[in-house]
Amino acid sequence: MPVATLLRVFSSRELAEWRAYERVAGPLDSSWRDEIMAKLLEFAHDDLYLHSQAHFTDKNKTKGPIEPREKDVPRPRELYNTNE
């Protein structure tokens, strides 16, 4: 929706109320769902890593089957981050 149409349809008070609501309740889009799914995937990675290291380490206890540890799942906001 173009800004001009947005300002015609909604008052500045109503836009301010929606902004305040998002600050309290979180974003209205599905970004919270993406964050939760990424965290769940990281928990699963950590669990599999710890179990494999505990149960399938070689007899000399020098090295487990998974080396190095899996990196964290990139968040949608980090996918195009070029700082790395």
C-alpha cells in the first residue's frame, strides 16, 4: 500500500496505536514463528551433537564423530548479512 493511500485511510493516531501494539505484543508478521523454528532446530542440533559425542566417541576419547560443532541456524534477517 502506498504511503499516500495509507495516510488517507488511517489517522496518525491509529497508526501510533498499531505501533504501540507491536511494541507490546510483538510483530504482526510471521517473523516470530521463524525465530521459534530456528531456535527449535538449534536445540535439535545441540541434542544430536551431545548424544553423538557421548555415545559414539572413539575408544581413546580424543575425538567424537561430529567435528566441528554445527553452526547456529541463520535467522531470516541474517541471510544477506555480508559482514562474515
